[in-house]
Amino acid sequence: MREKLSRLLILIVLPALLLGCSASKEKGNKSWVAMHFLNYTNDQDLTKLGNQLAGLSEMGVNTAILEVDYHFRYESHPELRQGDNTITYAGAAEFTRQCKNAGMKLFIEFQCLGHQSWAKETYPLLTVYPELDLTPGAFPGNEGLYCREWDPTNIKVNEIVFTMLAELIQAFTPDGIHVGMDEVFLLGSEKSPNTKGQDPAILFARVVNEFHYFIVNKHGLEMMMWGDRLIDSKVYPYGDWEASSYGTAPAIEMISKDIIIADWHYELRESYPSIQMFLDKGFRVLPTSWKDVKASNALFTKAFAIKNSKMLGMLFTAWDRYDDPAKWPPLVEGVKILP
């Protein structure tokens, strides 16, 4: 029955999405200058960050992406709160107010599908509900894998996660949701009893489409995701991290084109052809850098050379708390090359 319902979803929802069932619109010509914030896990952290938004705004930052994941005081699933001191409804509302005062759009990130563990720590969903693990019983102690992934064929996953996302939407009233979905490696794996032998692209597209329907069609928000699993490593030689060699790339033809693709590349390269590829497919693209200033500037210089209204701007990541985000070196130098 589960497989029949999933196939029905692909047959009914997917064609509607590809025909342009979309709540998204172009939002003017001003370039996005976005910054991703990680490890702000409680109200005190958000207060500090909120007080820094004005300085970031003065530099040109106009979009904040706050990764929350399990660090919220969920009422629907209190068992999935990560830590005793988490972000509250009041703290979320105050941070949203500060974003608006600073003239910033706000996206909330919840890592979906992949990144359900880090090193030896498995995050709450698969700790509390181990039956939702894509590879149950495999990789004891998280040895021999990058990150755990949830089982997208188990309908209980969406029942839980959609409820949690609904709380984040209510608390933060954001402009959009970033669903993550990067660095997925285990769909269709021999160690995955429920997806073994299945097409990873269809499985991946199914997850994307289900979350797109919930976020965009049901809640009227923007949806953003990392782009690496949609890039074919055989065509674009980025390697196994910035591109996919695990069969998920064909999903690019199966998902809605109104999703914002955060196309991340952290190394200095002569070119970044995936940006043009995503644009040609009809996606809006937000190129994304990390800590190497030269690589960051090269990425954005190449991106801004493309004259396409769907090339949105730039996204800076630090992948940790940075004492003063306005002094993040790639940001300081990167805003100088804004067109």
C-alpha cells in the first residue's frame, strides 16, 4: 500500500508541479546577499545574532538562512528536542522581528533526508525512532558512513517532520524553508532494506516533491535546497561531494523548477558550469561559498558574469558560529564584487 501511495504521488503531484503549479515569483532585480547561520541553538544565541543583523544589513546582507533542525522547543514532538535549552516560540518571533527591522528575508533550514547524524552522534529523529533509519542496524557506532539518512519510504517520517516544520513556520513566519538534502549517498544501497535496488533518482525526487507540496503549495512559502545531488559527476567533474555519482542526478528532470537551488562550491576552479546548467533547466540559483576568499570571489565573479534574472546573488556559509559575522572574510571581500 505504501508503494502504491508513493507512486500515486509521483503520477499526480509531479506532473502538476512540472506544468508550473507554483507560488513563487521573481522578486525584483536586487541581488540576494545571503548568509547561512549554524549553531544558534537557543534564545540567547538568537538574541546575540539579532543584535548583529543591523551591521550585516549595512554591508548589504538582505537574506538570513537560520539552520534550526532539532534545536527548537517542539510542542508536537517534545521527544525530538535536541538539548535542554532550545529556541522557544517567543525567541523565534523576536528574531523574525529583528530580521524585518534589518530589511532581511528569513529562511529557516531543517536538514531533510540526509545529515541525520554527525560523527558518533545520531540526531533525535533516528535516536528516538530507529525504525525510521534508512540503513537500520548498519554502521554501528556510525563507523563507515558519512551521515545517517532517514527512510523516505516510511510514511511516518513525513507525518513527524511535516508537523515539526509547521511549528517552525508558525513560530518564525519565515519567507521560506531550506530543506537541505545535500550529500545523500545511501538511497538504493545494499544496506537499505526498503530501497535496495530502487532508482535513487526517483526516490530523491519523491522526497523533494513531497516537501515542495507541503512548503510551497500548502503554506505558500519559498523552498530552497542544496544542489549537489542534482549534478551528474560524470558530466560535471566536481567529485563525489559537490556532485552526485550515486544515481540521484536525473531527479533534476522530475522536480518543480520554482525551487531555489543553492549551488555550493568551496574550491577554487576555473569554471563552475553547474550554475549555467541549473539556469538552463529553469531554476533560480544562489551560488554558495565557504571559507576560501579566493575561491569565494572566483565563484561569484563567474556567476555574476552570467546575465540571467534567475541568477539571484550570493550565499555565504561559515558552518560554525563566527563571533562577528560582519567580519567573515569571504563576506567582507565578496560584497565588493556585487554588480
